[in-house]
Amino acid sequence: MYEVGVRDIPARSLLCLKRTVGGRAGATALGKDFVTLLAEHPLPRMDGRAGAAFCIYWGEVSDDSDGPIEWCKPVPDDRAQKLASEIPGLSLRTEAAHQEAFVSLGPGGQISAARWQVASESLFNWAGQRGRHASDLGVRVTFLASGPITAGSAPDCDFAVPLA
């Protein structure tokens, strides 16, 4: 089991790319599409986990289930409308302030089904023992680069469940 932490996430504006995808290949392709859009349209850097890009799994993604999933990048509230107008492939939405229970998965982005299951069990067992419940904001994987991403490197990632 993983050690569970809790963090506060402020209200924030998000630029998002949401689609239904089939299987791991579809999820990977959507992630690459999102990264390509961000590379073509650099966005202001926001510090910490609250400013990190993340992927929300609104449903199971497998060969038998098609999600959907949504890639999100927080942007400064005062520039959100302008940034959204400059990147027509992304939609702008806001997310309310909330707490997240999370487990650190370390560097990488490829999460095996077994690790996903253990991380999920850790979070939901932790929440159940404390009388906490998942909100309707969707489970997510957050990616935080501690420095430049180079060939062979990967951002730190964690699995999080927003709490009601």
C-alpha cells in the first residue's frame, strides 16, 4: 500500500482537452496531442502541484471502455480568456478549490494496471477509514517536472482523488 497525503488545491482556471479514447494507445495519443499543443503555444508557468498539468480519468480506459479522459493545464486567472482564445483546440473551464488525497508514483507516466489498482485501493481505503468521500471532480494523475524534460527523463507523477 502507498502512503497517502492530503493537499489543498486552490480554485483555478484550466485549459483542457477532453475526449473519449479506446485503450492505452488512445490515452497515449491524446496525451501526445495535448503536449504538442502546449509545445506550439507555451503557457505561463505556475508553481507547484496546483500549477502542474494533470489528466482526469472520468471513466475507465481499457480495450472495453473508452473513458473519457481530460488533459488540463492550470493558467493564471487574469490571462485565462486571452490564452484560451489563442489555442482554439483547448477549452477553458474553472475548477473549485478542494482537497485531494494523493499517493506519489515517482517519475514516469506509464502506470501499470497493478500499480493503478494498489494506488486506488490505498486512496479509497484511507478515505473510508476517515469518513471522507471522493468528489465529482474525477480521479487524476498529476505531472510535475522538477526541471527540463530531456530524452529518458520523466516528470514526477502522483495519483489523486479530489475529496468532497
